[in-house]
Amino acid sequence: QVQLVESGGGLVQAGGSLRLSCAASGRTFSSYAMGWFRQAPGKERQFVAAISSSGGTTYYADSVKGRFTISRDNAKNTVNLQMNSLKPEDTAVYYCAAARFATRVGISRDKEYDYWGQGTQVTVSS
């Protein structure tokens, strides 16, 4: 069982930065691939970024590539999402998720993930 708690969301102007954090409970955190997804009002949940269990491989949606960076600290059971050059279209609730058996192909699919956090709101004003 893994419990996930996101933090770091807020209101920022376009072009600004935010750093989201996700704290995980449990002693098996390092066995899970971790992902960030987002959902804007009236839209489907969308993949943002993911990182392998070791932290050696990262994946990004094309819409955030070059602006967002995902990282993890297995000693502290945390995964972070550094978001730079934010745009109004980045506005959404951001969710942290954990996948025990993520595949390279499936890591961007929400069905691959076993545990989810409650989400944190990110609002980017123009």
C-alpha cells in the first residue's frame, strides 16, 4: 500500500515557475515508477511526466518537454515536478501516481498506475 500526498500548487503568472512535490508512505517506494498527470476542468486526465523506479529514465508529454523536469529521491520517498515557463494552458489539478509494474509503453497511461494522490491545483494567469 502506498499513500501519496501532493504539495506545492498555487497561483502563478505566465512565465513563472512552480515546484510540485509528492510525498509517499511505505517502504517500497523505490519499487514504483512514479508519474504526474493533470486534469483541467471539462477535460480528460492527461499524462505530464514519469520517472522509472531507479530514477534513471524519464518521460515527458510533448506539451511540457523542455519546460518541466521530474525527479525523485528514493531515500526521502519523494518525487518532484519542477515546472518552468508556465503557460495558462498548464492550469489544472496535478496528480501524483505510483505504478508497481509500469511498462515503457504504458507508463504514460493512467490505467498503468495503482495509487493516486488527491491532487494539487495549479493556476497560471495570463
